[in-house]
Amino acid sequence: LTIVPILLTARTQIADVEKEVFVRQFAATACASEKVTNVLAQPINSQCWAAPMEISTTRFGKVTIDAEDILLFPHGLLGYEDNQHWVLLADAENPAVGWLQSVSRPGLAMAVVSPRRFVDGFQLRVDRAELAGLQLGKEDRAYVLTLLSNHEGALTTNLRAPVVINLQRRLGRQVVTSDEQPLQHLLAASPVSLRKSA
């Protein structure tokens, strides 16, 4: 899955305590046999937290992930604001497609692509306030993905509301561009079959 980098010049100073708390609580299930009583007091890089975890998904069945694979979207995604924890999965059959899978909601997975792969010269134009909370610094790279959908028998991608991810901090946000991008940019006249595999 190719993703589009954008460089930023300003540094934000927002702590990601919420994500660490969630990762610790989620990872605690892997440590139950060790009778860990104070989840938040344990070092995040201990062997216990590094153990792989299994999440249930409707589309892919059981998927094994590491705690570090979890992406925190503090504001969720548009229409799914209560779903803040996601993992990005590669598609086993189509290298152009990835999947944003909700960690807590098995039936919620969204197909995503790199817009640059389908739109020549694509550039993200967004107000800096839209990127608040991603903790992007001068040297950080943000990655941009757009959501796929089947619109009236055609495969389209939403260039107006892309997803921006800071992979170093494991933080993401769906933003609204400051220029007039299409909500349904046509990719294929007849939808490509999106296989149920990752």
C-alpha cells in the first residue's frame, strides 16, 4: 500500500495518554495469566505488552495484531465518531487497497487507497487546525489515504475527506480539505471486487 507523505513545519504539543491507556488495557488481556493487577503501572515495552493479540472481524475472521499496530483516531471517522481505535491491514489480493478495521467493532472495515496512485499530482490542502492532535513535528511525515465506496454502480474515492495518519505516533484523523475536491472521484465504471481477505 503506497501512501502519500506531506511535510509540515509546525510542531504540536498534544499528549497521547489516551492511546497508551487503551493499548495497556487492550494488551492486558494477553497478560491475564500473569495476574497483572495494575495495568497502567507496567512498562509499555515489557514482554507482556509485546505479545500478539487477536481481534475478531466480520470480513477477515480472527486477525493477530501487536499493540503497536493500533491507530488512535481521537475524533473517530465521520459518521463513526465513537470508534477511535483502528488497525490498517493490507489486502492479500490487491496491493492497491488497504483496510481500516475497527478494533472494537468487528463489522466495521473501510477500504482505503493512496489517492496519488489514482489522481496524478494529488496534493492535500488542509487548514492546520484540521491536523491538531496528530503531534506532527518538522521531521514527521503524514500519510494520506482516501476511502473507497460503491456509488451508483461505480467505484469511487472520497478526495474531499481524506484520512491523515502520523505513523510514528500512531495517530490519525479524517480531515476536510480546504479546496474543492470531489466527494466521489471515479476510479472504475464498474466496481472492482473487493475480496474478503487481508
